[in-house]
Amino acid sequence: MKIAFEKIAFADFTAWAEQDRKIHKRIVALIMDIMRDPRQGIGKPEPLRHELHGYWSRRINDEHRLVYRVETETITIIACKHHYE
């Protein structure tokens, strides 16, 4: 599977690399796990509802979530900071 980032998600991802290496490493681990199985694994994956129907989230920590969309051959990272914005 291929990984793609929305522009804001990539900016947040690179900011984590500079601001908090532990969170950045956690995001990388989550992405690797998503590549193995987008709907099961670490970070308590859950399908989102309402206006975010079709998206999934995983816990980075208590405050932040990794939000992504699974398509045929691509996983698109939508957000990796805060909750569902």
C-alpha cells in the first residue's frame, strides 16, 4: 500500500519530528501498523461517523489522533494532531 498525506497532516507530521520525537516515532509506528491492517492493530482503531464517515482514527496519545482514509491501494493521512478537526 502507498501512503499519502494531506498538506496539513504532512506539516504536522514534520513538526512532530522537530517538537516531540516520541510522538513522531509513535505516528510512524501507527502508520506501519496501518499498512499491515488498516482496521485492526495498535492505537485502538475506530471508524469515524457523521461528517467523517469513511475515515478511521487511531490514538497517538490521550490528546492526539491519527485520522486516515483507506482506499484501494492508498492510505491517506488526514490529520496527526488534536482530535477530529
